Amino acid sequence: MGFMNDAKAQEAGRRAHEAYIKGDYVLVYKFIEANTNSKATAPMTGIADQIQAVESAGWMLQNMAAAEGKALTGERIALVCLFRRRNQ
């Protein structure tokens, strides 16, 4: 995992942990990843690491929606994920 992906995963895990401790039952999180070639099939390792960090904080991914766009900074893929509190 690269420095930027590691930092994003740590932040996602921290925020997920805070929401869990607060007692939230639903967490909606937006993940954004730069995409150099949107037509290629490839692992989204940065996103996977972030989702894993959220799930490690007591959440379970339930639904996901994806969007792709071009902004001044280049192509981006955004995933909006709905997590539900894991029953423990």
C-alpha cells in the first residue's frame, strides 16, 4: 500500500471507529480513487484497503454505488458505500 492509500485507509478507519463508538447504526462513506485508464479492468487496491479499514471498525458493507467523472484534476471514480453496524 502506498503512502496516500495508507493515509486514506487510516482516516476511513478512524472515522468509522468514531461513528461506531458514537452508536451510529448506518455509515455512508464516499471513497474517491484516481483512475488512469477507466476502461481497463484492474484491482482498486486503494479502495479495497479503505473498505477493509471501515469493516475492521465493526461495520459491514451493504450497498455500493459507483460514479465516474472528469474534473480539472483528471479522471476519478467515486464509490458511495452504505455500511451497517455489524451485529456483535
